[in-house]
Amino acid sequence: MITRADVEDAARRTAGLTRLTPVLQADTEAFSEVWFKCEFMQHTGTFKARGALNRILASKERGELDPAIGVVVASGGNAGLANAYAAVQLGVPATVFVPAAAPAVKVRKLEAIGATVIQGGAEYAEAYQAAVEHARRTGAVYCHAYDQPEIAAGAGTVGAELLEQIAGVDTVLVAVGGGGLMAGVAAAVEGHARVVGVEPRSAPTLNAALAANEPVDVAVSGVAADSLGARRIGDIGFSVAVRTGVESVLVSDDEIVTARSLLWNDYRLVVEHGAAAAYAALTSGAYVPVPGERVAVILCGANTDPATL
């Protein structure tokens, strides 16, 4: 469980290390007032740099971080890139475990940042177990992709910034995978704005959890699986969603692809499919604002191939 106070601590801790990402007002008359929070412009092209920096700095404050051993994470995607970047910025080593099938381009990017990359196992679950064992054996600080208090609170600084940038925002649309970003934003804006979680129909972790009243495993597939591919909502994400009344809406792969294309065609914004999912809630009609409602859409990542636009 995290609160606004945790997000404020994260903002203090990471001040000067993250980018204040801009907001852009949509120029369409199809909706009420709509703003894009351009978080895809964050370091490493993803909001996850915020949580990674907060996690490592908090561990250092508590005396848990051995500067000679550093941190470990299991991820060949955005979380791996973010934690590797954060570790380098803070002068500690980063070890990243990835599945054997991880794309070579991602492995090269991790190595270029300065991480030690260890490949093995057929699936993410095996890389995760290897990373956990590495942390136990070496004393490295384990950085989860989404389900740790400092990770979620760091991500929540996006929401805290949003409240300062857009006066009177009513609703925040945010894509949900494991739920770290959603949890952080919901905690940050609690009492000020409502949060709507947007999920692919092919990976409905929050939707399924709310229906079952507990986190449950879901099948994962679809165009956004590389970034919204968690098999279940994290405990932190679920608890904050229930406490703050986060709703879930679902969008199809075709609707995500269309929203991503519209962001490029209308605004020249290049985002990954997971980020476009949040906008798809509006363009598909899955979420319909009431007249006068001020809506913010968090565009959370840009690690994609522009050639696919």
C-alpha cells in the first residue's frame, strides 16, 4: 500500500534526476478538454526511470545498498532499461536477467547503458527466479518491475506533476499492466481526481482482479504484451485501486493500433502500443467524458519501432 506521502517522498528523493515531462492539449473537438502527459519523453523513454531511481536511492538511505554489488532486475524491456540507467546515474552496478529469447537489440541497449546482462531460461518467470536467487546470494538490491512500494511511489510522481501542470483535472487515463504506474498515479491524485485504468482485452489484469476481488492470473497476448504483459496485477496496484476506486475499461488490439496511429498522424507523437492504450479509451468510446470534463491521458512509453506506424 502506498499513499500521497510516499509519492511526495519519492519526488523529494529524485528531484533533479528525472525530467519534468511536458503536457500537450489535444486540439480535437471530439471530446471535452483532453491533455496528453508526455511521459514517453522521460529518461530511457519510459516512466519506469522514476521508480527505479526512487527504489535505489531509498535502499541507499536505509543502508541496504552495497555500492560494489549494486542492483539486480529481471526484465528485457522497459524495467530493465530504466533500472540499468538509474544504477549508472547513481554510480552502482546493475545486473539484468533476461530470457534467452530476448531480442538482441534490447540486450545490446542494456549493455550499452552499462549493465551486466545474463541470459537464460525460456520465459520471464525463469529470469525472475534467477534474479531473485542472485539477490539472495550476493546481497544485491532487487528492483521489481512494478510491485514494490518505492517503484510504485516513484512512478506516482507523474501524477503529482500532472496536478501542478493542469488546473482542475477531473480524470486521469492510465494504461495498466502490473499496476505500478496506476497505483502511483492513483495515490498521487487521491482526493483531487479520479483514475481510470485502461487495459487490453488480451491482458486484463486489473479488470479480472476487480471482478474476482483479488489478484488472479490472466492469459496474456496482443500488440501491447511487451509492456502490458504482466500475468496478474501486483498486490500494491490492486490494493490502491480498491482504496481509491480506480475503474477499468478494456480496449481491443485494433483500437490500440488505431489510437497509436492517430497520435502520430494528428500530433507527430511516437509511442509504444502500451502507451497508446490509454488514448484508445477515448478514441474507441470505451471511456466517454461528460461535457466539460478535463481529462489527462498519460502516454507512458516510447520504446517502439517507428517503422510500424
